[in-house]
Amino acid sequence: MKKTLYGLMAICAPLLVASCSQGPSKQSEKDSKVTISDEEMDYLGITDREHLSAASLRALKWPKIGNEWFLEFSQPMPLKGDLAYEEGVVRRDPSAVIKVGDLYYVWYSKSVGPTQGFAGDIENEKVFPWDRCDIWYATSKDGITWKEEGKAVARGEKGAYDDRSVFTVEIMQHEGKYYLCYQTVKSPYLVRVKNQIGLAWSDSPNGPWTKSKEPILSPADNGIWKGEEDNRFNVVKKGDFDSHKVHDPCIIPYKGKFYLYYKGEQMGEQITFGGRQIRHGVAIADNPLGPYVKSPYNPISNSGHEICVWPYGGGIAALITTDGPEKNTIQWAPDGINFEIKASIKDAPHAIGLNRSADTEKEPTEILRWGLTHIYNNANYQSIMRFTSHRVVKHVAKGENGKTK
């Protein structure tokens, strides 16, 4: 039998008010009716319908989803062969892993030498580990021992939009062709520099690669810096969520079009109750080479960092990590744009390179069973690692069999 619940749905803002009322007002009772069965009440452990906390009211409005999206990650393990940690070398931000014949392929950012930051010699040193990078690739028969095959995409000639660094690469395999999208920086690498996205394509995963002469995506041009100081926090107008940088690109063939998902960084970025203001957007094209047009619905997330997306169930799933109020969640959008939370997770690996050879329709998180990530070995150098995950459907103690009737 369904019964009617009344309660208070209020958020107490400690910076604005000194305290919250302990009881619901008549108006809030009227506006917050919730209908729920006795079975659902029992599931949530709520027995007193007359006294509902704000937390209980939120729980009563949760979507009725199971645990099929929930998983746990194991500690990353070092790779063997040429991708084992090498002092003095940065290897980071692995692409997705694809399988061609009997070989796995991965692409990644590679640079050498320590990071000096913006206080160093910007013309000759590195301001970030991903500065002065080229894109390299490696192959493996088992996903553990890797052979570095060489440089795939190099920085451009002086004066080109990608003359300083090409990095954070992603691979798309489509109809016998291969596409690499990646971040670019033009010298000098200043605090206010605006990163863009480039593209290269080939008939073979081994190249040669043809690079786009111009970026395929750029930051929004509607923010205004304040003053001439090289300071990204001084703004007159912040502009769109991606007015400063477009990062971490990933192109997915979807519904006959090509969805370019990316991370946006805003001029005058602030810290909120969820951390850094990092959000994701999508740009859509009819052809892999573009032109890519940003969705009017951007931003399509209010949280996240590196892009990690995959097709599932006719829609697009996303692992949202690191920054924002909805960080550490898995989300899914039936149309690739309108994402809803499906699970909260912990300890997600950084900069995940998905295993695109997985059966993505087997279950929602099958593509996350193994893949690549990177770790900071120290302040200057990073290396690529392997991660694994497993589904969790119940919690049992040591010696407990966990059987149910």
C-alpha cells in the first residue's frame, strides 16, 4: 500500500544562516510530498514517517537503480618492457587500448627532463610534465609487456599552433582508418596560453600520420582578461566553461555522427565546494575530420577531469573523477548529452586508457575490467601502469560465505 509522506527539503548554508529550524514549516510540508511503499521504506531503513531528516528525504527521491554500475578498482601494477618506469623520462596520459590482429596498441605523451614550472626559463625548460611532448606509441601481445615502437605525431614547426607540445592523446578506430585527437600548445607556454585540440589520421596504426593544419577545436572566445599580468585568475569576464582551455579530447562514433568529448577550463577558474571548476563539453561532426560544432547544451557535466567515455545500452557512459561536486561517479546519458549518476565509486585511476577491445554491451562496466593509467613516480616523472577492476554486489566479512536464501 502507498502512503503519503511529508517533510522538509531544505539545505542549511552555514555561511548564510546561523541555524536551521528543527521542524518543517506548513508550506514546506505542502511542497515536499513523497509517495513511497512500505517495502521501499524498509529498504532504506526508515521507520518513522512523521520525522524525516533532510538526508532521508533525499534518499526517498533517489532513482531506483541497482548495483550493476558499481565496481572497485585494484591498485595499479607496473608494466614490463619498454613502458616500465625510466628515470628522466615522462610517459603519461595513455590513450585507449585497441587491438589490431594479435597486438594491442597504445599511444601516449612522452617528454624528457625535469619540470621547472612557470618560474623557470620558459623558453628553454618545461613548465609542466606534459610540456615539450611528442606522441609515441607501443605494442603488446598481452597488455603487460610493451614494446615502444617510436614517435607517432611530433610537435609542429616553429610558429604552428602545435609547436610547443602535443599530448594527452586518444585513439579512434573507424571503418579501417585510425584517428588521433590530442591537446596542443603554441609557444610561449604562458599561464594564460589557450590550449587547443588537434587531429591526425592514418590508414594504419603504425602510421604515417597526416596532421590537421588547423585545430579542430578551440576555447570559447568570450572571456576577458583583466590587465596584462600573466595571471589566469584576474578576469573582467569569465566567459563559457571552456573559455581558457579545451583538454583531454576523445572522439566516439555515435548515431551516425562523431561526438568529440572534452574537458573545459574557464578563465578565472575558482574553487567551489566540489573543488576546481572543471566541466565537460561535447562537439559534434558529420565527418571524423570535422568541422566539430559545440553542443548548445554544454557544459554536459558539472564535474570531472580527464575524459573517460564509452558506448553502452544505446547511450554513452562516463567515469567522472577528481574535480567538482559530482566527482567519483559513473554517469550515463541515453542521448550522449544528458547524463545522470548511476554509481558512486572510489579510488579511480588517473587518466584512464580504456580497453576498447572489450565487449562493451556485456555489462555497463565491462570496459573497465582492465586498461592503462599513469602514476607520479616523483615530482618530475610519470610512468604508465595497468589497472584492473571488479564488480562488487555484497560486502562480506572474513570467513562469511555471503549466501542468501
